[in-house]
Amino acid sequence: MARETEPRLYLVVGAGTAPEAVAVLLDAVGVAALLVAAAAGKTLDVASVKPLVDLAQGRNIAALVQGDAQLARTLRADGVHVPWSKDVVEQYAQAREIVGGRFIVGVDVGRSRHDAMTLAEAGADYVGFGIPAHVDDRETARARRLDLVEWWSEIFEVPCVPFDVDGGEDAIALAHAGADFVALGVNAETSAADLQRWAADIDAAAAAREVAA
């Protein structure tokens, strides 16, 4: 995932989601990557992940598996996304050891600038800034994440991806702040029209930032 590569959408979908529903979304807009994440209360397995990996790769979209490097390697996915944890640096190292240098390994560092810089130097393919589910003050967390994206985009070359994005307005603000890709959660109920609108607004916000720069 190279910096300033279009398209900017990075979609997150729960394992086991009907491939037919996801296909409608992938055909509606340009998508840089599809991350297959564990559905609430469930674990990832071949049966629930493989159809979505195959679907993305059949459209030349990078297919990533959340938090399970061995499964990503087994399925020949394009890479693995390491979710935030207190030992995320160690988790990244383990994932990289499993999949090697030819796979994408991206990391959600939460709000840690130190971990972001450490992992970029270690070879992470992208740095993610997310908001863990246990955070109660979402408004403050969103403002902090926006600051992190702007700080990162002005200084570093490794792409940044904001996670836990709360809809279109949040995504637009993050794109304007300099996010290289914007992670949006989708499911079988997501409208292709909504996704097209969000994609257009994200591109416009990114373009406005580039003009202002």
C-alpha cells in the first residue's frame, strides 16, 4: 500500500458476511484494501474468511486478515492487520516473522506516537490510529485521532490509516487531515449509494488538502 495511492477506501467487514453483499460494495467504488475481521464473539477460521479473501483478490484488491498472521499465510491473503494491544510492537514482530517480508503487515497503534514511530522504523506497511472500544469519551478520542493523523501526514512517509471511523463526516475530516486511506466498517446492510457518496466526499476532502498545501 503505497502513499498517495488511489483509491483511499479501506473497508472492514466481519468474517462470514455474505460475499454477494460485499461484492456489490466492491463493484460500486474503488477500494484499496478489504480487511476481514472477527465478528463479535467469534473467532476467525478458514470457512468464514476465505470467501472474502478470494472475493477481494479476484478484483485486485488487497485482502487482509485481522490479527491472525498464520491464517493470512495459510489463505495466501495479501497481509495481516495487527489490532491495538498493549504489546502491539511485539505482536507486530511476531506477525512479520510468520508472514515474512512479501506480505503487508499494518498495525493499529491506538494513540501512541512512540509505537507509531517505532513500528514505522521496524517496517510496518502502514500505521493505523484507532479508538479502542473501551474508550468512553469518543468525542475527545476522535479529536485526538484527527491530530495524530495530521501530525503523521506532515512528517512521515509511511501511510496512515484511521480506524473506528464514525461515518461520513468523520471520514471526510480525517481525509482532509491527511489520511492516506480511511477505514470504514461495512456489512450486508451497507448501501452501495452511501459508500459511493462517502468515497466521493473523501476524495474531495483529500484533493482540497492537496490544493491548500
